[in-house]
Amino acid sequence: MDKIHEPSQFKARITDWPMNERPREKLRKSGPDAVSNAELIAILLGFGSAKYNAVDLAKKLLRTFGSLESLSRATLSEIEQTDGIGPAKSVKLLAAFQLYRNLQREKAERRVENFRNPEQVAEVYRPVLGHLKHESFYVILLDTSLKRIMDLEITRGIMDASLVHPREIFHLAVKNLAKGIIVLHNHPSGALHPSEHDISVTKRLVESGKILEIPVYDHLIITADGFYSFKEHGLIE
């Protein structure tokens, strides 16, 4: 992590620095690998504030959130609570982090031939769900070749049985001629094991799928660092 120095007074503007020390010029001359995280963030911010130049403001952000990963998972309002960060700067940062997640998902999707492999499914949806601070429940509709027809977010917030109802999920499946489904949700806490409620909801969905002859192939729990497959652990036959 970049060493953080809290400025006791306004630091010199970056435009007053020697040319070879300015983040943009350093990147142009030596490439992005030669630029620190704080300098990369400073380039995104564009300019500093009344108290901090852009580099010191970037260092303050990294210190406030503790790591680049924690900063990448922050919400708009959390970033804006940092002194010197307004709506324009926070939106730029969120856009940059989301572009990276979109890239990760795009790369993962190119490797997926079908949705039979839970590890590949998790790779595709970790950039979608792994960073969230609220629970989000998704359904993936599949054709006969286990290829994705579409995916949909069913609910967000605490996963409640009244919200994750078989009627809504299988209505979507029938409407879109799906031959099977995979459901997945995230655990913002990072816990990989299912709760009793997770297991109960899954059983209801599996039983409903059997009646409608639209099987539930798996239920995945996604976290920032891993996944849990109900199928692999014998909780779905």
C-alpha cells in the first residue's frame, strides 16, 4: 500500500512539480506499471481540493478505506464522505471500478461453453455480486444445452421467503421457455456456508421445479473471494 502522509497545510499543486514526477507524465513515459495506486487514482480524480493536491487526496482515500479493494467496494455516499471528494470525483472512481468488474465478467463469459460448471458460473457472477454490500438474488434461465437464455435480479436486500417466491421465478422461466434454472445470491459478510433460510428457500424452489419439470440445477452463494455450490455439497440432487 502507498505510504500515507497527512498534509499539515496545502501542498504544492501537481503542476508545480518537476515534469517527470507528475502522475500523467510518468504514466505516459514509463507506462501504468510505473505509477503507484495513489497516482493512478489522482489521474482519475483529475485535480485536488482546497486542502489537498490530487495525489495527497488519493492517499487520503486509500488510508480512509484501508486498501484499494475496500475502496473499490465502497458506495457513492461512502466515498463522498471523504473530505475533498464531491459527486464528480466519486462518480469517476465508481465508473473506473465498474469498468474493471465488467472486464472481469466479459473475460469469464468467454470461457463458459455452458453453465454446467459451478466454478465458471461463479467467475461470471462474482464481478456482479461479490462486491455488493446488500444481498441480491438472481435467477439464470437455461435452454436444453444449459446455455443461458437470460438472467434477472429477483430481489435485493435481506433474502426473505416472501420475496424469493417460486411463483415469480418459475413464471419467468415458463414465459421465456426455460428448460432449467440456476439461482444464486451473495453473502456480503463473506460467509460461504448457507444459512437455514438459504436451505429452506432452495428446497422450495427445487420441489416447485420438479412439479413444473423445470429443474433447479444449482444454487450458488457468491462472495468476494469464493463460492458455495449446493449441488456440489449434495443439497440438490
